Amino acid sequence: MAGKDRGDMTVREAGHKGGETTRERYGEGFYEEIGKKGGKRGGETTKERYGGSFYEDIGHRGGQKVKELIERGKSSRQRK
């Protein structure tokens, strides 16, 4: 997908090169640091938007889905 004006580097290669440059400039701990900040900010924004009980609700839904999948797995084994 490299055009005449874009050079011979793919998007993937450019991303990899940028990541390596960032690691050299800021160190490997940089990614961990920004990941924690982003997760915390995202969690705070979600809590403000949907309320604290949102996490309880989605946790319950996830548990129900797991329970349903386990039951499906058990019933499919019994049919064989």
C-alpha cells in the first residue's frame, strides 16, 4: 500500500518504529505509567457518566453469561 510519496514503510512498520523511539526516549516504564493513568481516568469518567452501581450491574451480567455458557457446555456434553 506504499505510494510514490509515502516511501516503502508499511503502517505496521511505522507504528513499530514509533514505539521503539518512544521506548528509547522515555523508557519501558512509560507505557505502564500511561496505562495506569488512562485506566484510572477512564474508570472515573465511566463512574461519573453511569454511576457507581454500573460496575455492579455489568459484573452481574457477566456472571450470568458465564453461568449460561457453563450450562450450555454441560448440556452439549450430555447429548454426545
